[in-house]
Amino acid sequence: MSTAPQPATATGPAILLYSDDVDVREQVRLAVGRRLRAGEPDIRWIEVATATAAINVTENEHPDLLILDGEADKVGGMGLSRQLKDEVYQCPPTLVLTGRPQDAWLASWSNADGVVSRPIDPQVLHDAVEALVAGAAAAR
């Protein structure tokens, strides 16, 4: 009895999710969903609550996308986005969550690739994540 080789299990995108607030992280995961499109592999969420952890993961694990909470205490996502874009070679795309729509202009300073404001609209967030992940994959 011969066994045919099994195809490798496809892996979904790795997304780093930075927020010091566990409720924000849960809200983002629920809004984006388990996968980007039907039939695709599940997203691999990498949740971190500190800027130091976000930097380490970005440098060592090279996720496909960074979602950064602009309202995080101590180190906000906008400042962290700017730091990562300046310091990490081939930094993944970043999506910054702002506290209100009027803060979108600040995200341009942060060099973020995308901005979603609160309150989070699940469809808007999902579409932004899907577009940034697709763009990163096309750039490889």
C-alpha cells in the first residue's frame, strides 16, 4: 500500500496586533475574523501588549502586517509605527487604529500604510487588513 505525499498545510497571514488593552485586541480579532477570505487558511494572530515585544516580533518573526493601537498607553501605535518604519529593514505594512477620524492626519506622520478610526467598523477594518496583506504579498 503506497501513500501519496500529502500537500503541505497552507498557513494564513501572520498579523501582529499591538495594544495594551486586551479588549481592543479582542475587538480587532473579532472584526477581522478568522480568515481574510472564505476557504483560505486562518490568520495567525501574534498579540503583544508592549512596544518592546512589538519591536522584537517585527524584527525576528517578520509578520505580514502590523496592526498598532494609536491609543495604547506609554507608547502609542503612531509613534511605534514611525519607529518601526525608520528602524526595521523591509518593515511590514502597518495599520494604525486612531481614536477618532480627525486623527487620520497624524497617521501620515507615522508613515502608516493604513488607518482605521474608532469606533471600529468591522467591514472597514477587514477590508483594510485584506488590502494591506494582499499588497504585501504582491510586493514579495
